[in-house]
Amino acid sequence: MSAHLLIRAAGPGTTLQDGGRHGYLRYGVSAAGPMDWQSHGRANILAGNPEQAAAIEVGLGGIEISAEGGAISLGFAGAPFSVMLNGQTLPPAGRIRLGPDDRLAIKAGAAGAWYYLSPAGGFDLAPVMGSLSTSLRSGIGGKALGAGDRLPLREATALPELALGLRAASSGPMRVLLGPQDDYFTSAAIERFFSTAYRLAPRSDRMGYRLEGPALDHAKGFNIVSDGIEMGAIQVPGDGKPIVLMADRQSTGGYPKIGYVIRADIGRLAQLRAGETVRFEAVTIDVARRELFAALGNMRESLAQSFPLGGGLSSEFLLSQNLISGAQSMAEEG
């Protein structure tokens, strides 16, 4: 039997996500893809896969997996979750060799919302509309993963085990590009948006992060001719409460958008939990471009920043590697 990845337990909303289902927005098909593209890409890179390859996205419900039919190399990265191999603590990100007798358990930690697992060689599955991403709302690309699911894997060369210590994520405001409909808001509303702390509402999900806080006043009504939606768009409907549209966003929307969270900060926003607060800061397109390149560079240097996970997985060994506990995978603040 060829190698499979066996799901022994999985929380709600555990899915496969690759770089997204692109080219179908004109037909109303959501792109889906990862919530935290940097952690997703880092897990793939650690596994020796293309950064846009499919990986398992794990939410707060956690996951437990094992290998069948042979050992597999597995890259892992994301929020500061608890990562345990056969009861022993692993670093926050890295690459391990998972054998048939091993159990890898991922559980939510004190912070963060999403974690990623990528098997070397990738999944041996047929894409739907060119993608292995799962869109639960539309039912395109499969279903949520659950206990008993077996995911076939492509053959891959055994890779050495690695550990990756990560810098703590920036705690600064989420940076935003104004527009394209900022003229639909009063100047007081725009000032309020950038001077107020908002709270992530419990109703937030992969489609949109709803923000609780002062309402934003519209200057020219709250309806526009529907236009395309990209991840990070901040729509403001009639009640004046902003919604940041995320990975499972709709293809078009008819509410004015006060701005877009820049790509470099999307992963940091995605890792917020309900009840946590967030602030926003206006930046220029030059800053957004510079920070995107910095984020890409930081992610793509994951292998260069890693070191061999030798000497076993004892607590003493892990502590000797000076790993940063409770850190997230994020680009440095510019």
C-alpha cells in the first residue's frame, strides 16, 4: 500500500487548502485558500513542496494524525499551538519524519487560530477546477476532514528532521490601503476607523471577520454597483459595522469598501480569536508593496533559518535549541 495520511481526530472546519482556486471569480466561485498564507507557505517550504501546494489547515479544534503504508516527512507551521509527537513537545515549526507507529497531535494554544501540515511530495488527489482547496460554503473541492479520512500521498524522498524557531508576531496595527470607495464615508468616519480599537466578533469565520465597535457613517449611502472582492477588503454595510472579507469571501459585493488590509498583514489578522482587539493604520501603496516583498522573503527563507532536529526530541534537546515558545510566523515589521 502506498503511503496515506490518516486523520484520527479533527476539529470542525479542518480542510485541505492550497494557494486557492483562481480564474473562476467571474462565475461566482470563491477562491478559498489558506487563512494565513505565510504559515501555509512556510509549512510547504519546510516539507520541500511548492509554497502554493495543498496543506491541511487546522483550526481551534485541533487534529491528530498518523501515517499508513510507510513513513512520511511532514512540514508544520502556524499559530503557537501545542505540537506533540508521541507525547513529546515539538518546536513551533519544523519538519519531522512520521512513521506508522507515531501519533502527531496539534491542539490550540494560548493564542492564534490556524495551523498547517504539509506532507512531503503532496497529496495524490484530483484537483477540482485546478485546485485542491476546500470551500465549505459552496461545497466545491470536497468536505471538511474528519476522523477516519485517509489522504493518499505522492511518493517523496525522506527528508531530515528540522526545527524552526520563529520571531514573535508584530503587535502593531493592521495596515490598510484606503479605497476604492473611501469617498462613500464621512471624514469623521474615516478618522474614527483609524483611531478606534475594534473587537473581533464571535460570528467571524473563514468568509469574513466581523468587527464590533463604533459604527462608521456613510456619506453617499451604503449601496454601490457590485464589484470584485479580494481578500482583506473591508466592507461596511448599512449598520456601519466593518467586515474584513477573508479566504472564503464572495466573488463580488455591493457594499462600499473603506479599504483593504495589506497582504503582508492578512495572516496576522487571520490569527486573531473572537474577542481580541485590533487597530488599523493607513499606509501607502509603496509601504504595502515593500512589506509584501519582506513577508515573501521571510517566508521563503524558512529552510535557511532552520537547523537539524538532531539528538532526539527530548525536552532538554529542544530547550538547547533556543526555540521561541508561543511565537507566530510573521514577517518583520518594516
